[in-house]
Amino acid sequence: MAGEIDDIKGRVKKAVGELTDDDKLKQEGTVDKVAGKVKDVVDKAADKAKDVLKKD
């Protein structure tokens, strides 16, 4: 969930940065999108680890 919020926030920032030709805002958007994807990967790995531990 947190990853999705960061991804959306990043998409909006990047789009606004492109519309206004603001390089800093475009970079912030890219960073937010990447952070969102990383959070999603970590959350999925944690969920998978929990499932494996429950089976034991």
C-alpha cells in the first residue's frame, strides 16, 4: 500500500515537472516512483517469508 502511494505521488510529480519544465520536480518524481517499487518488493518478500514461517 505504501509503495503504491509513493508510486502515484512520483507519477504526479514527474508529470507536473514535465509540464512546467522543472528538472528537480521530475527527478523527485522518479525517486518517489523507485521508492514505491522498492517498498512493494520488500512487502512482497516479507509476506512470502511470513507464509514460509507459518508452514513450519
